[in-house]
Amino acid sequence: MQKIIVRVVVVLIVLVVLTASFFSFMYYSEGERVGSLVKFSRKGYVFKTWEGQINTGVSGVDATQPLSTAWSFTVVDRDVIEKLREAEGKKVKLHYVEKYFVYVWQGDTKYFIKSVEVLN
């Protein structure tokens, strides 16, 4: 009986570790967003992460009234962090992946920036 309990516990632990690994390393989608970088800062109470925001600037219904759309993201790559710190206020193209789930120490958003292009 004790062997069965130990096996069940080991199987459950392995399933939890595999599920957590899947959600940590796999991503749901990937894509690009273009906009003006309006905010980029390191924040957090215990776990400090780099968080940013771009204004995608989608035009309104009659194109005379601009509709501002903010999009938030998280950055973990040091090279990308440096590029974004230099690009504040400029138009950028961000290449991102969207995670299934984000742990509290990974950042505030599900969108993680993999590379950045400064457009102007």
C-alpha cells in the first residue's frame, strides 16, 4: 500500500513540474506591434521587472479624431532593455511572444519582447 502512495505522489509531482514547465517556456502566440514608446521602467515591490507601454495610435472613425490605444509589455533580455531605454519617445516595432501564464516573478503582462527595431 505504501508503494502505491509513493508512486502516486511521484507521478503527481512530475505532472505538476511538467505543467509548470510548459506554461513557463511555451508561448501562445507571437507577433509584432508598432507604436510610440511612451513608458519604460523597472518596477515591482519584491520582484523588479522591466515594464513598458507603447501608444499604437489607431485612428478614429473619421480619421480627424485620433484614438489612443496603449499596449503594455514586459522585457527580460538585457540587449532589448538597452535599446528601449535609448528609444523612449520614438516609434518602435516590437517583436513579442504571448505566454499562456505568467508567474509573479516574471512580470506584469503576458507579452514578452524578444527584439526591437527603432523606426525613427
